[in-house]
Amino acid sequence: MSTDRRVTGQVPGRSQAGPYPLGGLADGFVGRGAESFGKVAVLMGGSSAEREISLMSGNGVLAALLSQGVDAQAFDPAQRDLGELKREGFERVFIALHGRHGEDGTVQGALELLGIPYTGSGVMASAIAMDKTMTKRVWLASRLPTPRFVLLDADDQARERLRAVPDDLGLPLIVKPPREGSSIGITKVAGYSDIAAAVQLAARYDPDVLCEEFIQGDEVTCPVLGAGPSATALPVVLINAPEGKYDYQHKYFTDDTSYLCPSGLPSDEEREIQRIVVAAYRALGCRGWGRADLMIRATDRKPFLLEMNTSPGMTGHSLVPMSARAAGLSYEALCLYLLSTASLDSGLPPAGPQA
């Protein structure tokens, strides 16, 4: 796999948002005594449909931590019992798992019981953010913009019901499994005759199926670091995929997709996206880090939130490292920063290792 990214600069005729005063974080964590982190497990792999991507993310994080002198080791929950983390004296966990049983609150809950601080959001925020339908409900309750949707429960997918969905949402529309990531199982439906196959594909990954209004316009993503009032948005990344098809293949395995970071969006537009993303992050109770995906409607430039990733990718094609670099944070500094934020929901000191 090629790890090169096609990253270009400012779009001609557009102003530049910024500056991003985050470069000082690099000074704070690169060169810090690696022994202060103790023995670190990088959770990667796992059993979800995103296992392959998780291994790519985890190996990148592991190499970065080792290069900075951290006592880090790979740990695959699909091959080892999580209880070994306690028995082997691991003091922190960097979660590089994606998808189910890694990003959905289950591993977070296990680590809470083990008393081992971990990176990223806690149990509740992870569980809600993994479910796109629940995420949208929280955002709508918080008066945050997200595309209109119809949820088809497992027992509500008869052909007659499917044919009514375009009447509610219009065409084209998006059909996706509500509890998957990396664009797995997603279809853009152009006509009534296509919806049954799209629902059938999504249902291979989730018994429930989410149908969503299609927003025509620019696709962007925006990472967030921190928690609560101190949560800070990183630079926005503008995504240009071939024919607008930013799917699994174009995300990770080709260089056909180009990324603009800095985005080249008008500065007031970028600031509004960042404001909405931080509000969305806080509404879900996220901490540590996250990345929101959005569409900007072409007709009026209104941004719409699509989803929040609480364990974003850290591969050679991933967007959080790209955005962080534009803010002055190297990949290594980003990994060290995230490791430094490892915590527990309880806020209590971690339990000591078992004898």
C-alpha cells in the first residue's frame, strides 16, 4: 500500500483560516521522559469489519511511540484476553481499534473494570457515537445540523416500506449500516429500483439500516483534541474524491483522492465548521480526541454533521495526522499527546497491577 498523500495548498481565490496555536504541544510531549507513561499497550486489530485498517493504525502508533522511547507493545484483543493487560502490568492503553468491540464502548468498559487508563472517549460517548442514529438524535436535541433520516428496523424492511423512503428523503439518498465505519456497507441510491439492493448490503453489517438525505456539496472533516470547555478544533480538511466517491478503497488504498489542508475555505466558513464540530463533540461527551465528518451544502454553504469518530484512523492516508501537522503537531507528537490524555471515566487513580 502506498502511504503517500496528495495534499495540496490553498484554493486560488479563497482566504485562509487560522492560525492554529497548537504547535506548542509538540514541545510539551516530544522529549518528555518516556518512562512517565509506564508500560503501554497499543490495542489494534480486533474482530470488527475494520480489523485491517486498525492494524495499519496500530502499527503506525506503535512505531511512533517506540521512536520516542515509550515502552509500548502491540496487543490484539482478537488473539489475547484483555485480562492479560492487568496481569502483565500495563499502565496505559492506546486504543487504535476501529468499529465494533473497539470503538463502541465495550473495550472502554472492560478497561474501566481493569482500572487501566485509555485514550479517547469513555463508555457512554463511545457507545453513542458508534451508533449514527443515536448520534443524530443527540445532535438534533442540541439543535445541531444533520441530514434528515429514516431508520429501518430489522422488521421494517419490506419492499413496500423501502419504496416509501425516497418519498420522505428525496433522491439521491444514502443507505448505510448505522454501527459501522470506514464507509463499509454504504450505497448512494439514485433511483427507486436501487434501494432494495442497498438495504440488503447494509443489513449484512447491521440488522438495522439508516437511510439519510444526500447533501450535495463539499465533503470535509475536522478533528478535535481535548475535553469539555478546553476542546479545540484542528484545521479542516477538504476531501476531493474521484467522482465524489470517498469509499473504503479511496480512503485507504489509492492515491486518487486529494486532500486540501489547509482547506482553502473562506475563513468565516472554516470557523463555523470548527464551532459546530466542537459543539457536536461536547454534546456527545467526547474526550481525548475525535473527528467529525461533514458535508457543506452547495446551494447555501450550510454544513451538516454526518458522524463523529471517537477512534479515528492513524494510517498513512488518515486525516487526523494530516490536520495535526497543519497545526504544528508531528505524527509522533500527536501520539504522545493522545497517550498523555489516557484516563478513566471514574476519574479515580488507576488500580495497581495484579501480583
